[in-house]
Amino acid sequence: MSASPDSATTPRTARKNQSAPQKALEKLGLTRDIDLALHLPLRYEDETRITRLADAREGDTAQIEAVVTASEVVFRPRRQLLVTVDDGSDTCVLRFFNFYPSQQKALAVGTRIRARGELKSGFMGWTMMHPHCRTAGGELPAALTPVYPTVAGLPQPYLRKAVLSGLARAELANTVPEEIDGQIGPQPFWQLRKSLSFLHHPTPDVSLAQLEDRSHPAWQRLKAEELLAQQLSQLQSRRERDHLRAPVLSSVRKRGVGDFLHEQLLKALPFQLTAAQRRVCEEIATDLARPVPMHRLLQGDVGSGKTVVAALCAAICIGAGWQCALMAPTEILADQHFRKLIGWLEPLGVRVAWLTGSQKKKERTAMLALIESGEAGLVVGTHAVIQEQVQFKKLALAIIDEQHRFGVAQRLALRSKTNGDALEPHMLMMTATPIPRTLAMSYYADLDVSTIDELPPGRSPIVTKVVSEQRRDEVIERIRGQLAQGRQVYWVCPLIEESEALDLTNATQTHADLSEALNDSHVPPLRGSLPPGGAVPDLGRPGDTGAGVMVGLLHSRMPVAEKKAVMALFTSGQMGVLVSTTVIEVGVDVPNASLMVIEHAERFGLSQLHQLRGRVGRGTAASACVLMYSTGDAPRLGETARARLKAMVETSDGFEIARRDLDIRGPGEFLGARQSGAALLRFADLATDSELLAWAKEVAPLMLDQYPELARQHVSRWLGGKTDYLKA
Ligand code: ADP
Ligand code: MG
């Protein structure tokens, strides 16, 4: 073998003065020959044969060769060029609505041309709309013409040429040794080189259906190898991790010693753990007692009680004489955790430190000192926890709440906060958006998963209703009813992606409208929102509504102190209604809140809706979630929006929601939202390729054990520089 796959790679990044198409290639990640070779066609065009018009069928996409017999521009019903051609067996009218004079000239009467397009038969005979035309002559290609996925600024012919030369140069020797390839799994596979040359120029006799549904043996090979690369890389990082050392955080009782810290905490809690909580605590405690770093995902539906599990794990860690860090994605959530954990742990003598970006310098300095000296057993905070200045004396456990909200880089950073003596911290990641099993198997092979599959007792189910925006008044009536019973209400306004300002205007307007409606029994129906571009009114403070119902406003642009003040009023029960943009999405815990209204629910993603709904039904009161939708100018809701709202009504089980979300969006997008940066599967589809996944899972350990060099080449070929991300 002349060169290993990665030395055969010529990064084009170094070139200066790149042309626009070169830049576009790079944007697509097509920098190495192998990347180009692995850039596979979306579909194919068949230019290998000429169809006789007399033999054609309605709806065929066909290539004809014919002589132009007439050409005219007509103006009715609109300006268009009509070109009549005759191939000797029949005639056909080519119709162009947009055309250049040069095109018109090329289609002059008497010219012999090839035209490719969809054939329609009407009362005028055959027609083709906007066919692809060229002068006749030249040999017909022997293979189907590939059409590649591309981006603006990268024309198909340029890309085609780049891909084909990449394919010619790429190093494509087999990486899966024959013994393994021959022994295991679905047969027959083609070899990689053969598969790639075939997929880039398939012969015309191939079944297009097999290419399209990717069941062709060439596709099978590519999908299998892609899955193998993913499995190898995860297995590798798992093994690397097994060589690392982590502090042993034993929670096993020694004779003659009093209660451990976590046992004291358990006794002090106002409730009993559920069986599921006890089980996951056991699983985590077992990991923590091992000298290798834990890498575990704790998944549990919203409200399943993950925080107390985190607190107990922190207590095991602190009780063993080490430090624990808990990182949350938003300041509100971090603040809430901080209060809760202080309440639980400080009575037991644990010092809890607090770190956020908005902190005053003096406080921050004091906190940093507590952390550095080791005095603070627990550090709670936002991203601030992973900043460089933060020096832990002896960090042994890092807990990340709502892990899907963090970027991969941030997770890596927390892991690298080692404690000076080459011991890695254990990692516990928590999430309320569970990952369906097939995905977990594929994407988190490097991760152990614990699942809380039951809710604490005494929760009443949340009733979910979908109502049209036109029934806003009824919804407000319902809010009054809840307030009269001493309950609290969330009202969530959607995020309008194009414009944060507009977003605020909406939320602010809704806030004003609701304050008015709820404090005055004879107000007219609510006004709509302000027109786009309207001025953002003064942000009312919660107390402004006087003695009536306090309606608060929370959005991402508010200063942190104000946010906290609003949350505190809502948490303490003084505030009846909290109008908010999606900042409350994750983790907020106010058990007295019993009604959640989501405006423009059709704009939210399914897991986001589920998270939002999880803010209610946390206490014993019967709770409800109202999904208010608006179709805008459309006569009805779009199909996926309807599917999402329907799923919300039909189930409140987070696992079922995740499954449906996966159905609606497909794995790429499903994970994309969660796993920024991770290499996603391009070719394999976990829903249909479970057999190939099983193959990859079986082959990966064999290759790592018996052919480590080939395994390395395989991963490098498929994942290039992206492997780091897979470890996070
Ligand atoms: P999440 O899993 O969504 O983070 P939380 O940890 O915020 O859920 O818990 C939701 C609520 O349930 C909190 O008020 C918490 O104190 C309470 N809780 C947790 N575990 C139990 C339990 N075993 N019994 C009763 N209440 C519990
Ligand atoms: Mg939580």
C-alpha cells in the first residue's frame, strides 16, 4: 500500500485566493480527496439513451433527439417561447417561460438538438416544460449522470469534476480485513472502491429503485462502513477512558463510622425516593466507586426528579472529601439549583459556591477563592464554571444538567478541569429529552445510560388541549379560574427567529394585555400584537399591576437581576401569571403552577413543547396545558405542525414523544438539535439499517483488537478530524 488514507489527503485549506466554488467545496467539508469520493449523488439523470417520441409514455423523463421545425414567442397567456421539434416519429412542443436571446438563437429552425425533460401529452400533442437542451451529436454517455447535493455558488459541473478527480486520487484500499468481512453479517457486500465508482457512475441497466432506497449492495457497503467508523471511534474513546484514572468515591460503609453525607441527606429529604431514583443512584454510585472516570447519561422525563439524584451523587463525592461541580444551561436554572442545593446541603455542613457570568467582581473573587482552596464542596453555576480562571482544588465529579443544551466543546472543557494529579473527574450528564434506543445504541456507544422511568407519586396527569387562537377569551377565562383557586399560570410566547425585537414586542404586548384583562372585568377582548417594527414599550415591573393579579414578564434580554427578581416572585407564589419567552423552557420548578398556555404552539418543536408542558403538573393539583395555535394566512395548519400537536395531546410520556419526534424529523435533525458538532450519519438510516448497525457493532471490537492500524485508518478516512467531538 502506497500511503495511508490520511497522508493521501491534501488539505486545500492552505490555498490563498480561493475561487468561490473552492470556498463552497470547503463549506461542504469537501477538503480531502476521500471526502470528495464520499460525496455521493442525490439522484441520477439518464442521458444514456434517446427515446423515440412514438414510444414515449406520459410522464416519462426522457431524452429526445429532434430537429427544430418552428420557433415563436407568444404573449398569451404570458410571454413564452414555443419551439416545435420533430424526431421523425412524432412532434413535441418545448415551452420556455424564461429564456435568453442566446437560447432562442440556439433553438433556431433547422437545428438538430437533444432535449431532456418530462413529457406531457395534451391536445397539442407532446410538450416539455423547460427541457434541458443541447446541440445533438457527440457520444451518449455510458453511465447515468450523477446529480450531487450542492450549495449556492457551486455549480453542478464544477462539483462533478471535483468529485470525480477526488475519486480518482483517493486512497480506497480495504480497511476491513477479508476474514472479518467474509465471516460476519449481511452478504454480499461490494468492496469500497467498486461501490464508490459504481455510485458515482452507475451503469444504465441498474435498478434505479435500488439506488434510490439505498438497498443496492454498493450502498450497503457505504452505510456499513460509515456505521463501523462511528462504532470504532466510540469504542476507541471508551477504551482510552478506561485507561484514565479517576478518584474512587466510595459510598460503602466502614465499620464504626456514622452516616455518610448522602445518607444524612436522604434522611433529611421531605420525601422518599422512587424505586427508579434509587436504582439510578445505585448505578451511579457503583461507577463512582471505580477508579475509572464515569461517563454516564441520566435520562428521566421532565419532573421525574433528577435534581435530587444529582444532589445525592454530589453528597457521595463531597462526603469522600472531593469537590463537585454542577453546571446548568441558564442562569435561572443555575440559580434555582443553587437555592435548592444550599437548602439541602448547607445544614449538613457543606459549603456551596456559586458562579455565573453576571456576578459582581467582588463576589466572584470570593467564590473563586473558596473553590481554589477546596473549602467549597459544591460549585453550582452556568458556563462560568468552565472558564479558565476557575481552579478546582480537587474536582472529582462534574454534573451537567440539560446536557443537550450545551455544546460539545463546553462539555469537553468541563472534563478537562482536572485536579492537577492526573485524575479525571467523573461525568454525569442529565437530560429530560430521552434518546430512543436505536439512537442511543448508535450515538452513545461511548456512554452508559441510566433511566428514571417513573414519576414521583401523587402527580395528576396533565390534560392537554389544542385550541385556535380565536378562542383566546376562553383561555383567559380559564386563567381566571385557576387564579381564583390560588394556582399559578405560565403563558409562553414563541420565539420568532428572524427578529428578537419582534419577539419582545409580542411578549411585552401580551404581558400588557393580560395584566389588563385579568385586573379589569370589563375590558374589551385582547388586542392583537403590535405590528412588526413597533416600538418596544417600557418593560413593566411585576409590581406595576397594583393590588390585583400580578402578571410578570420574563425574556432573555432582561438584566439577570431583574429576571431573578421576577422568578423569585413567581416561585414564592406572589405572582399569579408569568408571561415569558422560552427562557423558562428548562428545569424551572414551581409546583403550584397548574396551567401552561403556549401561544403559537405550532411554531415549537415537539421536545420543546414537552419540556414546556413539564413546568406544570409538578404538584398535586390537576394541571392543564393549552396549546394555542394560529394558522396565520393559511387555511389550515401544516402537516408536521399538526402531527406535533396531535402527539402532545395523545401522550405525555417523554420516551414516546421522543420516538414520535424522531419519526417526524428523522434522526439527522433530531440529533442535530442536541448534538452540535457531532458527526451525524450521512448515509445510514437507523430506522432501516439496524442489521448493518449490528454488523458494525460486531466488527468494531474485532478490528480494534486484531487490526488496530486498519481501525485507525478506517476512522480517519470516514471521520477525518472530527473524532474529538465524538468523545464528548
Ligand atoms: P427534573 O427531573 O425535571 O429535573 P426535578 O428534579 O426538578 O425534576 O423534580 C421535580 C419535583 O419533584 C421537585 O419539586 C422535586 O423536589 C420533586 N421530587 C423529586 N423526587 C421526588 C420524590 N421521590 N417524591 C416526591 N417528590 C419528588
Ligand atoms: Mg431538572
